[in-house]
Amino acid sequence: MTDAQGSTSVSVGASAGAGARTAPGAALLEVEGLTSAYGPVRALDGVTLSAEAGRITAVLGANGAGKTTLLRTISGLVRPVAGRVTLGGEDITRAPVEAMVGKGMAHVPEGRGVIAELTVDENLRVGSLFRGKVEKSEFDRVYDIFPRIAERRDNPAHTLSGGERQMLVIGRALLAQPRILLLDEPSLGLAPRIVAQIFGLLRTLVDSEGLSVLLVEQNARSALSVADVGVVLNLGRVVVTDQARSLMADEGLRHAYLGF
Amino acid sequence: MQQFVNVTLSGLTQGMIYAAFALALVLIWRSTRIVNFAQGSMAAATAFIALALINAGQSYWVALIVALASGFILGAVVERVIVRPVEGGPELNAVIVTLGLFVAIQALIAIIFGSSFQSFPTPFGVRGFTIGDTTILLTPTSVYIIVSVLITMALLVALFRFTRVGLAMRASAFGQEVARLLGVRVGRMLTLGWALAAVVGSLSGLLIAGGGFIYPAYMDSLIVFGFVAAVLGGLDSPVGAIVGGLILGLALSYVSGYVERGSALVNVSALVILMVVLLVRPGGLFASSTARRA
């Protein structure tokens, strides 16, 4: 964990020169008053937050706080009752799910999202389908980042371990060349060592490539150790938004909402 | 010996047709989890279109291509207009809808083309060749049936394995939500899947019609055998559908060729084979996930 935290301070500055399409620190994804309901139950109740370019924004909270619904509403899988979502200034609230990836948003859903029947390589290729022909070098780059899945590229994805699946879906999302990556509970069911490794890689990608990440996590301690900004949700509402290290330092808040 | 070879050849030929029909069912089941009971009457409709063209003086091959093309369109229209509204709802709804469609299309065929028996041509002879004084029943028609089904299967494998559309179709079938998030137009892929399945179904309907008679319900026994073959293979596996079709074709051929009054027992035997296989392997012969690719 200290590794990831250490690289944060070094590299946030470095990302300024990474050539991201939106200047680092500027709001990239903005969510205003977003409200979603399953029947009479409001899973999201007027959520407002923004994810900045070149930063990792972590959305934290207990089970049922509305974290997954938030991501699903942003990417259009759930239609909001009210509110607005903009990406780089463009209103995408009513855009079809299939169009999101073309607008620069890659959503990795909860539960790893590999297509078990396809091989590792085919899973990656699905991630680049919408872009037309993609250079082989881009696949090589993903395999360089995740050598463990490179060894297994011709195996069906259902043979991968949990950590390998998470690497595969992140690699697949990278092939879509997103401006922002939406990650839903990437640490779920993984050993702490693997979580640290994956979060460390995310940090590196954000710092060196100008990627932006909106990370939803129940594992608040790990998430805050890698994130720049934290947003705490409770029962579908934002409780607090602050710098990750300030949230880390707020013992009362941690006990009340973050469970550590 | 001569009888064994001939019975085997006839079983393989029939089995190829069952395999094609089973494959059409499997293609749809894999992508939409719907058993398309209307497959048979959809195929019958295209056979009547082909026969109308042949009777109007067109060649068999023109009629074949038009029939397959109309199968493609029919499959797409059925998915978009009739099946789409019940997709994702209770499973029974889709079953009832395809059953209803089965009856409706059959009735429509009777209204448009009449319900009398009409002979359907075959482009090749039905005479076997003779070595010395033994006649081998490898007829040009059975060669045509086997080759055309094999070509169709090879084309499907190539489509799914080596093309971007094929990859998108598989992604849509196995991971609908993930595929949508990755920008795949899942709805279009499902429509395309139904259209392709209807083409394969239509081919099986034309092949089984060749050299015989067609009438609105002529596909009914093929529906039963094709369904048995698909379930034998596990309903989820294209390879299983093909193997299931061949096994069933051979078994039924041996029953009718060797058992006393066997031809009357063919339908019962299909049921017995299905029950025995499902007792031993409830998921079908190819139910393991490793066989679910391709």
C-alpha cells in the first residue's frame, strides 16, 4: 500500500505533461443531482460529484450505498429519474449504452466482466471492436502491462484466476482507449497482495498516460491509498467529498461510513 | 455387408440434415435462450417459395438462393418484430410465442400455397453406383446433401472464428451486458444470429424436401428429430448438435433397416435415444463448458 501512496506524490505532477485531452485537474466527468430508483426505492438520491482528468476518484460506502447503481446509471445501464451526466462537457445522460465507449467511457462492471466462453485474446479484441482495425502493438502493450495474461492468451477466460480476470478486464478497457475508466469493486474477492498490485498499476497508468479513473470500492482503505479524491456515499446520498488523504485522517468518518 | 454400408450411408445423409436443423436451434438457443419452435414452419415457408420459383421455370439453384435469402429475411423479421418484445421476459412467454408462430406460419402456407402434396425436385440423381453386382447407395443427391451441410458448417465456423462480426456475435451471446458496455450493438447481433439460423434451418428444409413431397406440415418430423439431436448434443454446443444429428441419423437408419417393421418404430426410437442419453448425461453429450466454444 505504501508503494502506491508513495508514487502518488511523485507522479501527479508528471501527468501534467502526459497529453491528456482534458487538462489534469479539470472536471472530466460531471454528475449533477443524479437520482435513480428501482420501483419505489431510491438507490441514488440527488448525487453530485465530479471526476477530474488525470486523477483517481474513489466512491466509497457500505453495501447498498448506491455505488454500483451510480456507475450503472452513468453508463446508461440504468436510466435516471432525474439529474445530468456530462463527459468533457457533452451531455451523455440519455446516450445509449453502446455509444458510451465511443465517447471515451469504459465501464468495467462488478464481478470481473470477462466473457468466460471466449479466449483471453478474444476478450481483448472485443474491447477494440468498435474502433475498427487496431494495431497489433496496442495488444502487445496490454500484454506487456499484464504479463500474466499474456501467457494465457489462447486459454478460455473461465480458466483464469480472479486476479487474472481483473487484469484482463482492465486491459480490455484500455484497448478501448478511454478518457475515463469506471471500475466497479475491482478488489472484490482478491488477495490483498493482488489488490495492491492492480491498484499500483492503475496509479501508474493514471500518472504516465493521463488516464482518469472513477473507482467504486467497498474496500475503502485500499481505495483511499491509491485515490486522489474520495466521495463517501450513504443510502444513495453524498456524505462528504474530500482529498483522499484528508478522508484517511478523519477517524470519525472512517468509523461511521468506511468500516475501518 | 452391402446392406450395412447402405443403411449407414442413408443414416449419415439423414443425420446431416438433422444436424443442420439442430444447429439452427442451437444458434438461437445460445444467443437468446429461446427454443425456436417456429424453425420448422419458417423453413417450410422458404421451401414453398423455392418451389413456386421452380414451377415458374427458374432453375433449382436460383430457387435455392432465393429461398435461403428469404430465410435470412424471415429470421431477422421474426426476431425484430415478434421475439424482441418477449425477450428478457418470463421464459414461457417466448416458448408460447414461437409455438404460436409455428402454427400461424403453417396456416399461412396453406392459405397461400394450398395444402396438397406437391413434389419437390432434386438437382441430382437418386441412383447409387454399382461395383460388380453390389449397389452402393451413395447417390449424387446424398453427396450433395452431405457436402452442402459441410460447406455451411465450415462457413459458420469461419464466420464465428475469424471475423469481427462473428466475434461480436459470440460476445453478444455470452456476455450481453459486457458486450454493450464495449460498444457492440447487441440487438443487431441477435437479429443477425436469428437470420443466420433461419438460413441454416431453411437449407435443412430444402434438403429434406428434395426428391419428395412438400405440404404445409412436411417439416413436423424433422422438427422432432432436429430437436432431439440438439438436446442430445447439449443444446448449447454447435459441435454437439452436429454429433447429435449424426448419431440420431445413424441410429434411426439402423432401426428402420434392421429391426422387423422398424420403419414404424423410428419415431419411438428417437424418443428412447433421447431418454437414455438424458438419463446418463442430463446436460447432453457436449454440455461441458470446454465444448461451448466455436
